[in-house]
Amino acid sequence: MTTDKHNKRPNVPPLRFPEFTEPWETAKLGAIAEFSKGTGISKEQRSETGLPCILYGELYTTYTNEVIEEVVSKTDLDPTDLVKSQKNDVIIPSSGETAEDIATARCVTSDNVLLGGDLNIIRLVEPNDGRFMSYQLNGIRKYDIAKIAQGVSVVHLYGGDLKMLSVTFPQSPEQKKIADCISLLDRRISVQSGLIEDLKKIKKHLMEQLFCQPKEKSPRLRLVGMSGEWKRVRLCDVVQRVTTRNKTNECTRVLTIAAQYGLIDQQEFFNKQIASSDLTTYYLLHRGDFAYNKSYSSDYPWGAVKRLDNYDEGVLSSLYICFCPNKNIDSDFLRNYFESTKWYRGISEISGEGARNHGLLNMSVDDYFNTTHRFPSIEEQRCISHLLNAFAHKILNEESILDKLRSQKSYLLNNMFI
């Protein structure tokens, strides 16, 4: 590729394939496309069989790439009065929650896909490439589209307004090559995302098999060379409660528990600190300490337990139950154990469904530390930790690759278009 870093020639993009030299054209979208709308298909009208269909909501949830190569939904509705796609159509929602969200363009690469209501259909004049236009609308034109969206609580985007949108484009061969290039990167991103999801599923399955509940004498899966019954213990037998207060108000990093990030700085997570300025009553935690949040959610029906890994120290509200592991338990083993569902049993024996109030489990500190668990020898704990940590490290590496791929795509969308 060739680059024009200072964009000395404004009619060409900063990054371009070297075999193309002709300047790009600029036109209103209405001059190179026809506009129409889809017809209503509800979520309830999807079925296991029938014709492929796309609902407008799926552009936000199901189809994350600009090019739809495989349609996942079907409907048994009579297609006579429904709108069918033509290969190369570009679809974009006609309503949404925000102006930025509504600027979500997708190219349909198949004929005869039924297009649901609340969809604007942009049918380009040949030989323009719908994939190229979808990448342009979703990238460099995204905020231009957001500006023409109308409404407050519900935002609308009308075909008449889209017709007046200025777009730029080269000759068809260059459009196709740009679209092929970014589509190939999209496929690589999809493969990478699938790999990460598979690794997470394998790790989750291993965690459920490698740990056991208090009433089980051993887990369903044992590592080679490991034997012996797992011992039933109370949590207070393997951890010590942390009650040190931030008396001097010296530590100002206020922590919160986040499902994905664990114990994290409020300022980083919320982009603001929601705690009061007086932090003298907060617990002072150090790296490796744990905290239990009695607030429950769909992801954590019995609350969440997280270890402080991101910082050397931080302070946490006294509403949390804090503790550190002693020499009888491997810290990494304990962290992985609390990411499984096996530890719930000890909590559920004390705090049942009826013992919940205003989003919190009604459970005392003593009750929590008296919950029962089943743990193996320290040697087996370390072997389990080593295996699960290797999976976690692999997932982090693959996520880093995914981030780089997405950055590459963002760079191309910003530099291969005008």
C-alpha cells in the first residue's frame, strides 16, 4: 500500500493500494442509490424453518461485522407481501436509542433475505460495492449519519435524510479490493473471537470438574498423580478476616468489585469516585487480599468474591467482607475456586432465597466465615492453579491479539476512506 500521510491530494485517501491512481468522486448518496424500507417481522415470528430473515434489532446484537455473509434467523411467514433483499443491499436501522447507535450499516450479500420493519434499505446503482459503502457508512460517515438522526427518547433515521448524505468512492475495482481487504480482516477477527470463547468455555468446564461442593468427597476430574479425599473445612480455617482501617486517610484509591475486572479503582471503572472524601472507616486492602460482595445479580446469584490483583493497595467500603488466605490454602487456587459455582453450596446452606433483602444477602460476617468448603492437599491445589492459570494466560494473550486486530481494522477504516 502507498500512503499520503499529509493528504496532499485531498481527493484520495491517506492509505491506498499502489495500482490505483485515479481521484475519488463525491456525490450525494441519493445519486447512486435507491431507498426503501423493510416490512414488519417480530421476534416471535422467527422459526426453525422457513426463509432467512433479518430483524433490525439483530444489527445491534447478532451481526457485529459490516458484512452479513450468513443469516441466522428464519421465518415461516408468507413472503408474498414481505420485502426481499438483493445481493449488495446495504441496510441501516430507521430507529434506535441513540444517534450513534443508529449509524449501524450492514451489507447483505445474499438475494431473497426477508428484511424486517424499521430497516432502511439502500440499493446501490451497479457497479458500486455494498460492502465498501457499508464500511464507509459505519466508519468515517458514522457521525455524519448521527447528525441527521432525529428524536430524543427514540431516534429516527429517514431515507430522505440519508439521500442527502455526501459519500466518496473510487471506481468499482478499487471499491472491491478495499472491501475484500477489510472483509478478510473481519473474518480473522471472527475466528479470533471464536477461539477466545472456546478457551473460556473449556476453562469454565474444567473449573466445574476440578472443584467439588462441600458434600462431595472428591471432584469429578482429578489431575494425573493426585489422590486422597478432599477435606471439608470452614472458610475461617483457611483465611483470616481483614479489618484494618484506613485510619490516616492516607490511601485514596477507592475500590469497587466489577465482574470482568475484579477489584478495580472506582475512578477507572465509573470515570468518577462515588465514595465520600472521608475514607477513614474503609478497609485497607493489600495485593492478594480478597473481598466478598453480598450484592447478588444474574451473573452472581450468591454474590461475588474477587482478589486484589491490579494494585498494591486500595480501600474498600466496610459493607464488604474482606479476608486474606493463610498458609493452608494456595491463593491462586482460592481465586479460581471462587470463580466457579462450587462454592455457592456453602452460602446457600446459610442464606436461602428467602433471606434476601434489597439486593443483598442477609448473612452475618460470622455466618460467612463458617460456610463449609472442600479442599485438597496444598500440592493438588497448586497443580490445579497451574493448569487454570495457564488457560487464563492463554486467554489474555489471545485477547491481546484480538485487540490488535481490531486496532488494525480501525486504522484501515480511518485511512482507506475519505
